Amino acid sequence: MTQERPAPLVPTATYRLQLQPDFPFAAAAAAVPYLASLGVSHLHLSPVLEAVPGSVHGYDVVDHARVRGELGGEDGLRALARTAREHGLGLVVDIVPNHMAMAPRHNHALWDVLRQGPSSPYARWFDIDWDAQDGRLLLPVLGGPVGSETGQLKTDGDVLRYYDHAFPLREGTAHLPLPRLLDAQFYRLTWWRLARTELNYRRFFSISDLIGVRVEDPEVFEATHAKILQLLHEGVVDGLRIDHPDGLADPDTYLARLHAASGGRWTVVEKILADHEHLPASWPVAGTTGYDALRRVDGLFTDPGGARELVTVYRGFAAPQTDRGGDWDATARRAGYTVVTHELAAETERLTRVADRLCGGSPDPALRDRAPWALRTALRELLVRMEVYRPYDSVDAARVVTGDAAREARLAFTVPEEAEAVDVVRAVVLGRAGEGPGAVELRTRFAQASSALRAKSVEDTAFYRYVPLLSVNEVGGDPGRPGVSPEDFHAYCLRMQRDWPLTGTVVSTHDTKRSADVRAALAVLSECPRRWAEVLAEATHAEEDVPDGQLAWAAWQTVFGLGPADPERVREAMLKHAREAGLYTGWTEQEPPYEEAVARFVTDGPCGVPGERVADFRGRLEPHIRANVLGTALVHLTMPGVPDLYQGTEAEYRALVDPDNRRPASFPPADPGDKGAVTAAALRLRARRPEVFGGAATYAPLPAEGVAADHCLAFARSGRVVTAVTRLSLRLAEAGGWRGTRLPLPPGRWADVLAPGREFEGGAAAEELFARLPVALLERTGGADGSPDSSPDGADRGGDAVGGVS
């Protein structure tokens, strides 16, 4: 029997695997020997609990008490854990506390709620507004108005069937004629289009198939976390990734409860932070999943001046309206209005009902006599001005629901006294007015609505309308402020090493809209905006069947970033792009003629003969794309934090938005290339010298010297490892190269991990340092006095404290 080797308590690096019926636990176990040899310490698994049959992502959980049978069940998960242990690896699991699948046939807790209504012992599980819809749960599943669908509704004993849907019948109602039977249930079957305005349960963003779970209730927490906690305590699982904590009623209490229940296991949260926003210091977690790191790493390889010039070129090519893709701030604001009044209209109405009840029944005269329409307007105007996902407490709320926002919001009113509704709502949100459960509920639901609005309006709408440079339109990004200076990057890393040294970092995930390598290629366009304009002018000269300028611009950039690929992948991505943008077609209001025009354009233009000009242009820029790809990978793997590699990204990996980025990966990759060598070298160095990168490590910027110093980004980790990368290499080449630029090194002898046999001492000429590759990874092999450097194997394999807590 193979001896199990303990995995480190805190990961040194994780590797994300997307589990699905076609890639179950057994397939993951088969990849373990390769992944262990790569140098990661933990496998990072997508959700493992029972989900809707056939689900390819697992976020639609139906039973928290069971490990998913389609993946191999609990026996399969435990077998995977044993195999991982035999190779010194642990498991980190993605969990979904915010929502479950709205799938009564498979979700037994929801089935019981539909059968018994508010009296069900499971009614407390779900975030349902029983005061709305005459005390019935709205189920928007019908293909048309109920009158047109009655012929498809059939009773089968104590079950009501509609095509492949099944719903329990309330006791004693099975014998009733259909109209009376429908009215007698604790639920109301409706046309799916009513969800937008009539829904009375909290959902995940605007996805009606996912119903909100009330994990703030201690009993619900225990019931929905018992299996995961069992797996943690029995050593099957070692750490957790928390999906969408912003959707929870009380993230602070939830995370504190989870921390206590898990024994303080390494945990990261999927939290999107604005540039000026910090993770709440009180959260007992290691940090975020890493989108804040992604923004900084990408920014290093984006030329902000060139990106601004690209905006001018884009406006000339696509001629977008100012607030429909022409200006970032105006586009994001208009998208906010669109989403809050359309896709999230039901959420806005529920929030308005809460505010109306609070104000109408308040003992404080200052809150009374506020018309529902005025409260609705005030809520809408404050929500669209939120520049972060959500506030967390009254102090945080005061920073993000600002006085400036309130002054702007009041301009939506004609009568000054009616504009006071803005002050009333803001005062309650800030905890300065209102008391009791009603005020708490308003603050809670305002925060939840804010996070949903931010995600839908920015990530899923504005990112698809404002498209000058697609690489900056990424989760956690800020398209209006592209580029990150080396100084700002170093400041971020110093803060992370001080405050959250074990946070997660990522550059590609299952949710990124383009993989890191596609974005790395696109970033080169910020260094040559005029040349890109010339190439497009040549490629589009004979192109007449263009559906719209913004879509065309995005499609041309897509094929540049992706490189040679199956045209069907591009067509699918651009169709999703068009529907998300919602300018000429959408998910719920589709325009077939426009969508057919998009498909023809992609086939005949970017993926046709004209696209060859773009392919040629990409070929000429390949050395600079390579510099960005390798630089992104090496910085990610050696900066503060615990890097997470998405499946397949150890080699060059070009993928678009899901489902394109969830295609099965091969282990090992067919052609790892330079990126594979850099990745493996960095990961093995992290595994061999964990003390250099862990919680007690240090980070020190290393400024280069010379006329091209800004093109070298370098830093030292714990005085033992140096990372150096080339940034904006096209600009560097156009300026004449390194021209004597030098990188001073800390004392000692330094060996190039990526080119064995090369050593440096005192410093290195940039031209020599980057002679073979545009990146360098140096390890100190001797002290300043010439003595050998110690390299304890396996030191510090579990003693780090989880960030922010001891």
C-alpha cells in the first residue's frame, strides 16, 4: 500500500478542476500524479455536492447532505482524496452557501415547501416573501400565460406535471378541477416572463432557476454545511472557496460561524473589490479568490496611454452613442438604470415594499408620509450610484453610499419635499434612522440588491457595450482606468503581504470572460493602437454585412486574441456577447435577423478571408504576445498570495467566455512550450521553498536602472528569490531596446532557475538577463560572503496563520 504524505495545512499553490459527469472524481484521480509532479499542493474542486442531473458546473445544488452521484458519490470523493494524499496533495472545495436549484423534482427541501407552504419545516431555508403574491410562491416556468398552457398541465396522483416539470399537490386538492386546483396550491405557476416583475423569492442575480438560501439562520447553516464540515473534520477536504458571499444577508456572521465550525481551515471568498476597496479586516478568511490580483497583473502589461488612444480609434470605427458604449462611466450608469428597472425589477419592488412598511409604521415622523413611488425612485437612484458591490456595516455604508451620491439622486425629483425620500433611505441604510427588524431588513436587502445590480449591470452588460480594449473588460476590472503602474503594483503587493499574505490569486478562472493568454495578446494592442486601426481598415475595406460597429470591433479583437480557432467557437462567443450587451438582441427578447447577421459577419469577416490580415498582424507581434504571456504567468506564480491555476493553463491556454472555457483539459498538455516550463519551474520552487512565499515571507520591489527601467518589473521574495519580467516589450523595441539598462540584485550569488548554468552576482544587464526568455526567475545559491545558501526542504509546511487571524 502506498504511504500517504500529509499535504500542507495552507496551500502553496492550487489547481482548479471543473468536475462534471464527463470528468468525475475518477478522472481527477487519474490526473493526480501529473498534477503532483507539476508542483501544486492542492487540487481545487468545483462544487461536489448533489446538483441538478447533467449540470456541467455544479453550482445548482439540490442536496447539501450528499456528494454528487454523477461524479462518483462520496466513495469516489474519498478515493480521490486518498490518491491525492499518496502524492502529497490536499483538496480545496468550492461551496455554494447563497442559493440552491429551483428544481422541485430533485430538491427535496423545496418540494416540501411547495407541498406544505409556510408551515413546512424547510420554509425557513428559502428567502421567500410570503406577504407577496397572496402568500404563494411564484414559479415562472410556463411557456406562455397560464390560460394557453392548461392543456399541458396534468395531475398524476398527488403530483402536478408540466412537460418534464413536477410539482407536489397540497394535501386534499388532487380531486379538484384544474382551475381550482391551481388556485389551491402554495405556489402559483406562471408564464416565465412574469419573473422579471412579479417574483417573490430572492434568486442568484437574475437567474430564476436558483433560489436564495437563508444561511443566516443557524439551523439552516447547520443543515446545509453538515456534510462539508464532516469531510473537513475527517481529513477528506482541507480548505474552502466560498462562492458569492455578497448575496448573503450577513456575510460577517456567516464567515465567523464557518471559521469556528471548520476549525479555521484555509478559506477564500469570491469577493470582487473595487480598486479603492479593501476586504473587511474582520473577516476570518485567508483573503479573496484573487480577482483583485488579476486586475493588477493584467494592468502591468497594458499601456494606459495607448489604451486611451485606442478609445479614440474605437470611437471613430464603431461610432457608439456616449452612454451605449462610447464613454465608460456613462455606459455603466445607463446599464445600471436598465438592469434595476428591468432584469431586477422584482428585487427593486421587494425592496420598495420593505421600505414602505418601515416608513409607514415608523414611530419617527421624519420617516412617514413617503409614497411608494418616491421610495422606489430613491432606492433606484442610490443603487445605480454604488461603485462597489455592496456595503457591509454602517461605517462601510457611509463610505460607499455617499453624500455626493445622495445629492445626485435628489435631482431625479421635481418637488424638494419628495426628494427627501433619498435622505430617508440613505439614513436607514447608514443606520442613522429606523430601528427594529424592518430597518435591518432594508439595510440587508439594499446590500443584496446592490451586489446583484453591480454584477449584472457592469460585468454582464456594460462590459459588452464598451469595448475599446477587451482585455480590460474582466471580472474585477475597470475599463475606464486601464493599466497599472509598477509603483501601484508594488504597493498592492506590499499591502497583501502585510495584511493578507495567504490570499488567493488568479489570472484565469471558470468565470473569466477571456483566459489570461487571450488577454495577454489583446494587451499588446494598447502598445500599437494606430497600427491596429490600419489593419482593421484593410481587413474591413470590403466588408459590407456588418451588424453594428461595436460588435464588429469586438469580433475583430476576439479573433486577434484567440488566434487560429474553430469558427464555431467565435460565433458562439459573439452571439453571447450580443445578447449580454442587449443593444440589438437579448436573452429574453431575441432578434433572429440580427443574430443571423452576426453569425454571417463572423463567418465571412473575422473568421473568413479578411481575417487573414489580422492573423498576419498577430504573427508579427508574436514575440510581444509571448512576453506578456510569460510575464503574466511568472508574476502570478511568485507574487504574494496562493496562486490558483485553472485547468490547462500551465501551458498556453486560449479560451473565451463560458462555456468555451469549460472544455475538458488534457493531462499533461500536449505541448507545454515555454509557458509550461516557466510554470513548472515556479511551482516546483514554491513547493521546495515554501518559507520564501508563505505568511512570514517578505516582498521587496527591485527597481531597474537605466533609460528603459520602466520596462523591467522585478521584485524579491524573502531575499531568496527574484522575479523579473519584461513589460510593454513592443514599446521597448520601438525605443531601441534595453540600451544599457541594469537590474541591481540583492547580495549573494543568483542562479537562473529557467536557464540552468547561468549565474549573476551584484546585478545583471537587462539584455543579458532576458537574452533567452523575456522573464527570469532567480534563486539565491550563495550568501554575500560566498557561503552556500540554505534551502530547507519542506520547511514551514503548515505553520502559517490564515490571513487576518492568528
